[in-house]
Amino acid sequence: MPYSAASDPLPVADSGQPGAAEADPAAIGRRVRALREARGISLSALARQAGVGKATLSGLENGLRNPTLETLYAITAHLGVPLAAVLSEATSEPTVRGAAVSATLLEVFEDSEVTYELYRMRVAPGPGQLSPAHQAGVTEHVTIFTGALRAGPVDAPLTASAGGHLRWTSDVPHMYAAVGDEEVTASLLLRYPRQ
């Protein structure tokens, strides 16, 4: 079932910061449940496929948990939709956070065969973040503005510094880590082929 951002608006909760809003856990939960049910997948089956605890998924669907970026990527990959399908058609810019990455959705745009998501991304110094595999054929394109970033497939990460660009197919587990003690600022473009 193709995803269309225009037909699936989701509200977000305002964080009070200009240009950014934390994604609303209750709205995300409603969207995850609706997508799961539309595909005829049980809660147990999706939890197992995504590698997420059943109680965690249930809490997320009921709006009781604020999901991490890693959890949302694992779930959306197994639902076959881009991350934006569970975030919003934003009137403001929703932000999701993971262990090291903070990503603010700027725009979702589509052509006849592909959905694109554009994010402003920050990667904090430290041990980094592991991201689960996306659905088949998804690619990530990162342009680094400040700092240096190591990112890409876990078994073959790439490195670039300010002014550089990284690209990889992200249908395998992949990682993001700042190189050194400086926070990385970058843009992240995800390309999702329609299934």
C-alpha cells in the first residue's frame, strides 16, 4: 500500500522551540496502529519482525511511550513505509531523537516512483547510534555542514567532514557517529522507492 503524506496528516506537540516540535507520541501510536491494522499484521508479529518488545510496541501504539528514532525506523521498515508516515504532515517541523542522532523533518516530497524525506540532522559526540535496516532499496544521502561523520553500513562505514557527502543503501543495519568531540550538523535525505 503506497504512502501519501498529503492523505495522512498527523498533529505534533509544540516543544516551544522555534522551527521544531517534538513528535507527539499519541499521534505516532495511532498512526502505527492504523498502518499495522491496514496491513493485517498482528501486534505480536510486527513486534517480532521489527525486533521490538511486544510491551514496547503496545505502549507505543497506546501513546504511553515516546519512541526513539531507532525504534521508529525498525517499525516503519517492517510496515514498508517511510518514517514520515508515522510522524506528520507538519505545520511545524517534528523532531525525533535517538541515542546520538536528532532529526527534524523538513519536507516530504514524492514523484511517481519514489518518496523523499528531508531532515536537518545533528549527531552528538560519543559512541554513536545503530539504525536498523530500512525496507529494500532505501538510500540515504548525507551532506555534512559542520564536524566529521562516520556513517553507513555497519560492516563498511564511510567518513566525511564539513562540505562532504555520504551515500549508501540503507536496507542493512547502519550507523552514525561523530568523529572527534564536535557535534555534526548535516542534512539527511532518505529515498524510499514505492513498493
